[in-house]
Amino acid sequence: MNMSRVKPVGGAAAAPAERKISKAGKKKAKAPSLVDFIEGRDFTGAVTLLEFEKSMNKRSAESDLWLAYSYFHLTEYRKALDIYLRLSQADAELGQRLLSNVAACQFFLGNYTEAQDTALSAPDTALKHRILFHVAGKKNEDETRERHQQLADIVEDQLSLAAIHYLRGHHQEAIDVYKRLLMQKGRDFLAIHVYVALCYYKLDYYDVSGQVLNSYLQVHRDSAIATNLKACGYYRLCHGKAAEAEIKALQETSSPSFKFAKDLLEHNLVVFRGGQGALQVLPPLVGTIPEARLNLVIYYLKQEDFQSAYDLIKDSEPSTPSEYVLKGVAHAALGQDLGSRDILRVAQQYFQLVGGSASECDTIPGRQCMASCYFLMKQFSDVLVYLTSVKTYFYNDDSFNFNFGQAKASVGQFKEAEEYFLSVQSEKIKADHIYVTWLARCYIMNQKPSFAWDLYMKMETSSESFSLLLHIANDCYKTGQFYYSAKAFDVLEKIDNSPEHWEGKRGACIGVFQMIIANRETRDTLKEIIRMLRQTVNPQVDYIIRIMARWAKANVVPIDDLE
């Protein structure tokens, strides 16, 4: 889910240096003026007006400054930068005053080193210190602390401080700063409610986020950012359709000034629709919207294109617990697909980093991570400790029940494992060979071999059905359920006439005969066992059948119709 772009807002917006719109002489007119556009934050309208005046040779440094200002607020940072650089070349004195504006554009374009060098050359202003503070936040922890000391107790500087807290995942600290500002200037800075709502969203307090957001949306109903955040809350609390409805309503009523949010909204619509259109929308947004890469990885994982998911995320540096988890999942999926212990070991390390961290160890995702770590290490008793602690939250989750069933079966708790396997509703999981194999084993260990045999009978002939036969044959043999072991070995022998399959079949048939003698198997079964034996060309067969026939004759068990 996406809330913001890669390049964070660096404090106050870069306005024309030392310039203000003069309201003197402002008159009512049919057509809106530049003042109307700027005060109404209709920067698309402002650009249109200024570009028109430029085409009419009504061009001045003042109008160019406002044109750059408008482009900046439309996130057209390159265009704003080009104007500032052109003005600086034409007027050295003005250029000196515009250095902070140039640095702000460079920062938002991701050129942090250039932004730092430019800002260091700029006059000593609060904007300069904010830009250097944000650049330090991108590059150097120690320098960030030093720049923090240079911030003043003014609104713009405190907003920058809150932004750094937010970007580092310190959402409660950001909320504290925002609330302090709201107490001081609540009516003047209504948009701070959006920032507070965003922080609560990141803390998973989706209902609280929505309540805080409403105070802003009551005044600004067409806000793209606020409506997007509201939709994201609906997605978390309800479902994708409710979220999609909010975005569609915004798209139908929004003014052209909100075109800057087009990429953001299209990205989130892909998420709300469960990945529909992912390959068309997400790839171009990778590098612009941070969540685009993550959601594209998730899409590849759902499509079982593990190599593409791995290639997309392997070189990215995770910065949040969810990013570490996703990187671990991508490594685990590819490692299991390729049978690579090295890749699985890396996945294990990522899971352990999250599950063992002080901030995540007692959260549901943190405990799931530790369970995944131990799962890869095959320490299933530890897996159960962590999964048991969160199972009430995943009562109807098929993936959870599948994994929980595997862990239960791995420690010999086959009765409970069978229950968890049977609770899975997903047809995709139920068709998975691993699921079928584990369920068959549970049936056998719970003395239900006929159910395991039914699973095999529903399968088409393949390497997977051959593997399942081997499991049924061996597990039934080990547990003394010789009849189904004999049936399985009989089929295996027909597929692959190897000595091992004959020996298994011979032992199982003799086991069935012993159980008939002990009255633990019905006597009618003897006829089928003899029929199985006669299908094998081996000198031992005649000897075994003669003994069985002699016993049958002595105990009046009819087998005469056998050829």
C-alpha cells in the first residue's frame, strides 16, 4: 500500500525568494487572476495563465518565479529547476538568493549530493538548514543529529523534524510533534490532520486514522492525498471494492490540479483490485513510488514467478519490517523452488532479524517470522510455539492452517494435523502435491489408509502420483496396515519392476496373511492377496501361495475360483 513518494517533502515548499504577491489593487474580475490560482492552490491554473502571458510577451522575472513555484508544487521539479537556473544565469544577485530553491528542486529529484553542495553555498536561512537536515537524513546519521540542533521552534522546522521521524518509522514521535503544532495553530494548519492520520495508518490504527482524516475531508472533499489515505483505510478495514469506490469518485470529480496524484492512484487501484493490471501499471512506477517495487514482487510471488520476484528485490535495501519480511519470503520461495540451501539460509536470516527485533518480537508478524525461521531450520516444536500464540487471528486462513498442519504432523501430532489440513478451503492448496502427501500421511497415521488410497485414485498418472504411492506403500507398511501397503506396492511393481518393489509387496502380502490368521483382517482379503502375488513372475510366488492355499483349505476359506 502506498501513501507517499520516494522523495519526501523537505519542509516548507520552495516559494520565490523574498517575493510575495501584492494584494494591493486586487479587483474583482470575471477571469481568475494569478492571486486567485495561488491562494486556491490551483497550480495547474497558475501555470496555464503564466504560460499564456509568456506567449503574449508578458514575461518578467516575477512571473518566472511564480511559474517555477507552481511547477514545484505540481511536482514538476525538473521544470522548476530549469527556470531557477536560467534566472540565476541572467541575474547573479537573484541567483544567490535562489540557491536554496535550486537545492530544494535537486533534493526532490533525488540528487542529494548536488542539493547539499548547493545549499551550503546558499545564504544562511531557515530553508537552507531544513534542506541540509533532510539531506543528512538521507545520507548520514551523525550529521542528522548535528543538523537537528540547528532547527528552530518554528512551524516549518518542526514539520521537517516530524517528517524525518516519519521516514524513519518513528511514527509516534511524529504524532507528538504534529499534535503539539495542532494545539498551537490547529485552525491555521488543518492539513496537519492528514499527517497525523497517515502516522496512525502506519501504526495500523486504521479506524483512528479515518476519524482524524474526516476533519480535513469535511473542508477539502476533493483532496487527492486525503481521499487516497481514506481509501487505503477502507482497504485495510473492509475490502478492495470499498477502497476502489473512493478512488473512482475522486477521479470523476477532481480538478486538473490533482493530476500529480495520477500515478499514486493508479498504483493503489492495482492493489485494491488484487493485482489486476499489475504488469501494465507497476513496472514504470518502480523507482518513483517505493511501494511499486514491493507490490510487483508480491504479484510475482502470487503468480509463482519466484525468479522474477527474487531478481526485483535482491539488490534493494530493506528499511522497514515489512520490507525485510517480503525479502525473506522471496528468498524462501526461490530457495524452496530451486532446492538451494544457501538462498534458504538468507531467508532464514531475514525472518530472524524481524522476529528477534525488540519492536517486532511481540507482534503477530514478528511471531510469524520466527515461526518461518524455525520452519526453514526444521525445528518444528519451536514453530508450534509461535504459531500457537497467534492461531486465534488466523482461524480461516488457508495458508496458516496448511503450515500449522505441516508443523503438527512433523512432530507426530497427526490427529490435529489432519483437522487443520481438512479446514483448508483453497482448491489451489488442496491440489498441491505437498498438501496431498501430508494429508495422506495423516490419514495413514490415524488408521484411515483407505482415505489415503482415495487421494491416490483421484490423481492422474504422473511423477507426483508415483511419489504418493511410495509414501502410501512405505507408511502403511511401517504402521502394520499391510493391505493398502500391498495394493500400493502392487501398482508400483507394475510401473517399475524393481526388486525393492517386489520385496515390499511380498512382505506386505505376508503381513496381510498374518493378520487374517489373527482375525484382524477379513478372510475375503486372502483371495485378492493371492491374485496380486500371481501377477508377479518370481520363483518365491508359488511357495508363498501354496502355504496360503493350504491354510485356506484347512480353514474353509474359498479361493478355488482363482486361476
